[in-house]
Amino acid sequence: MNFIYPNLKVSDIKFKEFFDYIPSPIYVWKKIEDELILIYYNRATENITNFKIKQFLGGIAKEIYKDKPQIIEDLYQCINKKLNFSREMSYKLISVDKEKHFYFTYNYIPPDLIFVHTEDITKQKKAEDNLKKSEGKYRELFNNMGSCVAVYEAIDNGNDFLFKDFNLAAEKVDNVKRKDIVGKSIVNIFPGVNEYGLFEIIKRVWKTGIPEHHPISYYKDERIHGWRENYVYKLPTGEIIDVYEDVTKNKLADHQLKISEEKYRLAYNRTNLYKDIFTHDINNILQIILSSLELTKIFSQDPNKKNEFEKVTSLINQEVIRCKNLVLNVQKMSDVEESKISLRSIESLNLLHQTIDLLKKDYPFKNIIIGIEASQKEYYVYANELLKSVFENIFFNSLTHNRNPVIEISVTTSNEKKEKIDYIKFEFKDNAMGIPDSKKENIFLRDYKKKESSSGIGLGLLLVKRILESYKGQIKVEDRIRGDYSKGSNFIILIPKAV
């Protein structure tokens, strides 16, 4: 350690001894006229410069630091403005010809001294640089991952989690910026995380440390929605890592594929249905008509067979009507399946009366009694013109399967509320052959009807069911007299009420 003034007081000696024990280099500058002179340095300064600092003792700052104008500027700023401040900078020691990083602290000591404390932070800077390089590589890898990654930090003993990091893929998928969510709760940023099921998994993984897979599920909140698949695990440092994929496009593609497959299946079934109708049902009708025509030839030549002749011609007329209805039903079935007809508010009671009038005209030789019981003059339902086909086919079913000389059908209309939905209820009670309990569910299916006798066309009730489904309505059949199916049936229809 050296001091430029040889004649020192006891206090100066103590001053020197105190600073000699400080492990960091210390310099003292004195302003003489307009120059700053190096008047003191401690033992640590000698060590760091390999004792070459001695040659600069008593030297002028402008000469010593002529290649470091920043240091000269800092020294004069400190003495002239009487300031205390710090600066970090890289500095090549002249004495040892080696670049180092220092943290300079300038202190003004009245009236004309500057106390400069320097801290060698070279190792720290290298460590920081290495850390930055490492973080840079991590950040580059993190942000260029194809998968979405979120990093969470637990708070409140694992009852909540804050975002600590969020990569670019996640920003794109979830339409949110990293800077806007870091430090915020996952529940606040993604309010649907509880319902989605991920939040419980994150809490569980944080407690157990066991990784978990959250299978493909649908996430939805007011801001975003989509299908996600998550893998959650815990780092040794305690952070929770959530790696997830947006599989919405794949799910939509699968959905479209299923729709295409369903359309193909429906088209295939429809083709088989129409094929069966024309090879089975139409053939049965034509066979009955041909047989009846042969009988008319015989009965027409015998005056005593007038009644038989009229019965046969009536049968031919019925079969023609059946054939006409079958063709119409095929067209209507196609319209329903292809959703060609929109829904609107329709007054159903008037349509019911029109259907009954047409029915009696089509069957002039049958004794048909149809009564309607309604507590209102009008009942509006949410339907379309196919509602008439619903009524026609239910009536036709009652006529076809009725062996009584007098066909009786009573129709009751009323209001009904079911599962918070307002319906108009129609009950069609007949005195036909009835339907056993074992067959009640199957009568609305084509396959069942196909196995029945030739009197069952097998498309009417299927059409009724399809039309009502398009209305979001319902149909079922019960015994007219409970427990005795042979006394007739009660077809019950519910159609949503129109406001």
C-alpha cells in the first residue's frame, strides 16, 4: 500500500490500515488546481495489478485513463458536481493487459477528494453471460416447439397457480400474449379450466409429483373454445409444466367423416327401403288388384253377384288409394330426410278436419265415425304441411287394421307441459285390432312391418315418426282400454306448441 504524502498523522495511519484490509481495490484521487491526481491505493489494488500500480501513483487521471474517456468523465462529474454514483463497465487493466468487468462506485469527499471503490465482477458477468446464452437457447427451443407449453407456479399451498411462462404456440392457439398473463391466475385467464377438468389435475400433480394425462376434451369459455389434450408434470424446482395440443381440426375432420359415413348409411338404407317397397309392397297391391279384376269379370256376368261385384270394386278402389298413399309417402319421406321443408306456426285443428273430410271421400263404402273433442277452437303447433300426412297415416292405419263393420275413431286434443316444454297433445283412439305390448315399440320400424301380412304397407307409421322427430315431437301407442290390447289402440302425439 502506498500514499503519496510521507508525513502522516496517526489518524492517517489508521486510515491506511483500515482500507488495506478491504478485499476490493480502492483508489483515492485529489483535485489539485484543475487536475485529478492518484494519491492512494490499497493492498487489494496492488494484488490485482501485480504491483504495477505503483508506477501510476501521483499520476494524472487524464494521462492514466486517456483510452477510457468514460472514467475521466465520471471522475470530473463526481468532483465538480459533488455527486455519489455507481457504474458498471468493462475495463482493460493497463498494468496486466487483461480485460475485466468492474463495478465502480464514486464517492465525493469534501473538499477535494474522490474515493473510488471497485469490485471485480468478471466471474459474475461470465456466469450471467453463460446464463443468458443458456436461457436464450431454452427460449428459442421453448418458443419454437410445435406443442403449446404453459409453466405454472403454485401459490396458496397449491390451491391456485400463476402463469410463469407461455410459449408462442400457446399464444397462437389461445389467442393471448405471454406478457398479458405472466403472474396471473390460470382461473382468471381460463375461467373454464375447472369445468374442463384440468385444474384438479394440476393441483393433484403438484401434490403428488406424478405426471398425468388429460384426454381429449372440449374447452370453452366466453373468449375461446376448442378440443385440447394435456400432459401435466412437475419439475424438481416445483413448477408445473402443461404441454398440450389443439386437436380441434382433427376432431372436426373426424366429425365430418362421421357425417359423411352417416349420410352414406342413410342413403344406402333409403335405397334398400325404396327397393323393398317397389318389390314387395307395390307387388302385393298389384297382385290384389289383378285378382280382383279377375273376380269382377266373373261377377259382372252374373246379375245375382251384384253385391260381390261392388265389394270387389271397392277393394280395388282401396288398393289404388293405398298405392297412391305409398307413392306420396315415399316422396314425403325423402323430403323429411333431406330436411327440405322448414317449420312454421300452423293451426292444427282445421287441418285435422280437412284430413277427415278427404278420408271419408276416399272410402265411401266404409262406415266411418270420427269424433273430435277439443276444449279450444284453435291449436297452433310448430310444424309444416307434412302434418297432414301424420294425420292421414294414423287414420289409414286404423282403417287398414279394422275388421269391424263400423270403424270408430275418437280424437282428443289438449295442452300438455312436459320437461318444461309446452306441447299440443293429440290422442287417436280406435276400435281396430289393437297391438300386443311386445310389438308396440316396433310398429314405427320398417323391418317389423315387412314381416307382417300383406295388409301392412309398413311405411306410414315410420313416416309419421320421422316427421314428428323433425318437429321435435313425440309419438307412442297404448291400449285404448288399459290391459286389453284387442279392444283397439290409442296413438298419442305430442307436437311443440307455437306461440
